Amino acid sequence: MVVKFKFGEILLDIVKSKVKKKNYLLSKKNISIAGAGLVLILLFGWTKSSLTSVFVERSDVVVEKVKQGNINATVEGYGKLISGKQQLIAAQTVSKVKEIILRPGAHVTAESVIVKLENPELEIEVENKKYDLSLKKASLMQQEISNKRELLQESASLAEVKVEFETAQMKRKAEEELYRKGIVSKLTFESSLLKEQQLKQRISILTQRFEQLKLSHEVSLRIIKEQVKQSERMLASAQLRTEKLIVRAGFDGVLQRLPVELGQNLNIGDEIALIGSVTELVAQVRVPQGSAQYVAVGQKAIVDTRIDKVEGIVERVEPIVEKNTVTIEISLPEKLPLGTRPQLNVDASIIIDTLIGVKYIRRPAHSKAGDRKELYHILKSGNEARLKSIEFGREAGKFIEIVSGAQFGDEIIISDTNEYKDQSSQLILR
């Protein structure tokens, strides 16, 4: 409705005035609607963000900063200490465990008695060997006496023939002069000459026989002496086996294994005990097959004995792969921390290279060298984290090199977050 008033020449347009008031009211309403819409949009965005984010307590995750500098690239392994010098003691004869003196873990010297065994048959065998040896020695003595008697008889016979020869020679010389003068007949002279020649030939035969007899005696004595020596060796062997019934350690160390029981029957070659040195120790560790290719003899290593850390040198890389691992032996110094002993569990870090000026971080859960993984990066606000792909390089003990995906100073969640990744790529830290 339009109402007009006229006061003299002035016409007051009430309608126009009302229209202006109406526009004012509409403008205010639009602002209210726009503000409400903005609030709704923000609320929707916040609600959507809240629905797609996972709330996590900061104390439930482990956060690490990316560092930069020089670190040692290492190959990690685990294992135990073993004796660098070991001796396996086996049964030398069939026997029975009579007495157990020491148990595994006992420190021993070379003369320490570990076990006593028994074998009655061996004792009888020793007595038989002694008797046999005494018979052989008696036979040798008898042969020597017999040989001397025979040689004396032959020597006496030879001496008698030589005397006869000299007599015949003197007679022949005397008759030869008389024969020339015609006093002695030719027959008598030739008889004396023949006898001389016969005696000379007999001396030659007896001399050869005497030498042959001596040679024969030497051979017979050599045979009997060899029989005596053989009997002595057999007796010594039996006595040694008897002595081995008292089992001794053999060198200073520790008794590592004793797989026998009281009254147990043992055959030749059965294990009785294992002795290992306590000062000459070697770390025997296993490393993953994929990392073993970087390990070489002569590389330095840090061995953690749970008591202290000691430096060592890689001494041997076993060529055989067993259960996807390779055995590495690391030599250790002679002086080791107090309490270090064989069979002690150890960890080892083998230094394969030194990384210069690289970015690195403490190795995240389930990460290894060469991996590319998605980890939560904490934003600058400090209460929000988002997934980001990171490429890892070489391992360096508990650290790992970062090739790409993070910068120096970035904060990264390194604890296991697999349960969150399936729910959201964003975390809200409270």
C-alpha cells in the first residue's frame, strides 16, 4: 500500500522510504545466511577431517628426528661365544663309566680328572701282553747265548784248521828242500803239498761258513728283537688304553659338555667330554643371507656381550647358507670383560663401510636396507601427522640411511603404525 502526504509543495513519498528499509533488512538477512553457511562449511570440513583421521596418544608412538652426518654402515648379527680352541675326548676302548668327577661348567687344568672308566678285559689283556713280552725277551736272550756258543765252536774249528795248515806248510817247505837234494821222494813231497792245499781250501770254507753264521745270527736276532719291540708296542698300547680309563682334560679350559652317565657303556669313539678354552674365545654369529655378501675377512666388528662391548676382526665367512643365514666368525682380543665365557649370547655389528654426510634416522619398525616405506611425518603444527613415502639406503647399526623422502630435522614416527595405515593417512596427536 502506497500512502502519499502533501505539505504545501512538498510531496513525501512514504513508499520510497519503506522500500529503503526493506533493502536494509534483506542485506542483514543475507549476511546472517552467509555466515551460517560458512560455519556449516567449516563444521563439515572439520567433521570430515575428524572422520578420516585417527586420534593417537603421543605417548603411544616413537618419534625421531632426521639427522645428518657420518655413520658406519654395518651388518647386524646374533650368536654366541665359542672357544677358539676345543678338544673332543672320546673313548679309546670299550668301557663303562665308573665315576664322574666333574660336571659341565667346571674349570679344568691339563691334569684334571673328569671321569673314571673301567674295563676288566683290558686289565687281563695288559697282563697277557706283559707275559708275552717276557717270553719274547727270554727267547732273545736264549738266542743270543746259542749264537755265541755256535760262533765259538766255529771259531775253534777254524783255529784248529789254521794250526794244521801252518804245520803242513812248514813240513812242505822242509821237504821241498830235501826233495831238491834227492833225500825225500817225489811222492812224499807231493803228498805234503796236497795236504797243505787241502787245509788252505778248508780254511777258506770255514771262514765263509763263519761269516755266514754271523750273518744268520744277526738276522735271527733282528727278527726276535723286532718281535720284542712289537710286543712292547702292544703292551704300551694296552697300558695307554688302561691309563685312558682315567679321563683327563688335556689342557686348561672349561668343561663344556659331558654327555655320559654313571654306569653307561661306551664303545670306541663315543664322546666322553668336550673341553674348550676360556681365554681364546671367538664370536660365532649369524647374519642374513642378503647382507652376508658385504662381509669380508679383516673387517672390524663390535661385539656386544651384554656385559660390555669389545672390538673384533672378521676371521672367517662360512660359504654355506643355512636357514637363510650365513655364519661369521669374529676373533676377539685375549683380554675380555670379566664374566665373558663360552656359550654366552652376543650381538655383533660388522662395519662394512663409513657413510659420509648422509641423512639418517633410527631404523623404523619392519624396515631394512633398500626398502621404500610409507611413514607418518609430523607436520609443523606438531599435532598432526601424514603418510609420506621414504626410500632407505644402507643400514648402520640401529640407524638407517635416508635416500629420499625426508629432510634434515623432519620428525617421523618410527614405531609400528600398520594398524593406523589401514584406517587413515592422517593422524591426530593428542
